[in-house]
Amino acid sequence: MPDDELISAHLQELRRGTVVLACLLILERPDYGYALLDRLERGGFAVDANTLYPLLRRLEKQGLLTSDWNTEESRPRKFYRTSDAGHALADALRRDWRQLDASFKTLDAHAIDSE
Amino acid sequence: MPDDELISAHLQELRRGTVVLACLLILERPDYGYALLDRLERGGFAVDANTLYPLLRRLEKQGLLTSDWNTEESRPRKFYRTSDAGHALADALRRDWRQLDASFKTLDAHAIDSE
């Protein structure tokens, strides 16, 4: 059995790109950082605040998210929303994910055939 | 629409960890680098030789693959095979992938609900 650190490094690598896709899908309904963190976790995409906040700023800079300050409540909060470009990217990533999933299923089927 | 370079960077990130899993699954049946490159491509996991060869050496160093020289043919070739540790890691990654896929399906379903 490989050691835990090695497994965790490889799992991390497998998950890395999925947080971007999950954010773009979730933020079709605008939300602020902390609430998004919670929605990601409940959705099965656990991520650290220290990873998420810089990611949100990067995605905004890339034009994939837009943001607005909500000042109606006592504490102003920055709400992020998926932009049209972000929506288009999410579609491309989602398609790619489905293709990869189909490829893995084919590999599984062959593995069973050859057992 | 985001520009092609941005899309391709995000697709790359989404795919990165999948090549490791694909190699571990495919190399349950031993093969040499060049043939693996071809099996990966036909399997839907296109990857560059310049990416794959260092990756194979890294996975061997991590004990996830073993290798043997086949000297029966005119040109000796190094055959890689998934080790027991590699098999265990592949199981862990496969489980994680399935969970992430289920999470994306749930997100999709919610997206449809709220449309």
C-alpha cells in the first residue's frame, strides 16, 4: 500500500481542476466567499479558504467571474457570479469531464474483460 | 467567450491527474513507453511523450510501477507494470473520481432545478 502522503498528493492532483469547474457551476447563483466555501463542501468539493479566496480573485481577473458588493446588510459582502465567459468555460470543462469519465469507463470494462 | 489559451490552461489542469490514473489502470497489462503512449491516446487520454516519459520514471521511483527490460527482440525495451502499491492507488483515485462525478451530477441537477 502506498503511504498516505503519496496517496494524498495524487488525490490532490486529480481534484485540482475540479474546484474551478465546481465554482463556475455553483456561482451561476451569486454568492460570497464564505457561503461558497460551505456550498462547495456540502457539494463534495472540500477546499481550503486559503485556496479558494485567491482562486476567486484569479477567476475574476480572468473574466470568468464578476463581483458586486452587497451593502444592504450590516457587513458589506462581495458577491461573485459566473460571467458569460465563465459559463462558456464551464460548458467546455463539463464536456471534457464527461469524455474523460467515458474513457475511464471503457478502461474499466477492458480491465474486467482481461481478468 | 474566454480565449483559447485560457480554456486550454483550465482543461489542462482538469486533465492533469487523470493521466496518472489512466497509466496505472492500463499498465496492469505491462507495456513499454511508446506503446503506452498509443494506448493512452486511443483510450482518450492524449499526452505528450515529453510529459509521459518523466511521469513513468516518477511513478516507478514512487513504487507505483515496476519495470523490466525485455531483451528478446532486436531492440531491448523497458516494460512497465503497475505494482501492488500502484494498484491500491488506482483504486483510491478511481473511488475519488466516481465521487467527484456524482458530485458534478448533483450540481447539474440543481442547476436544472433552478432554471
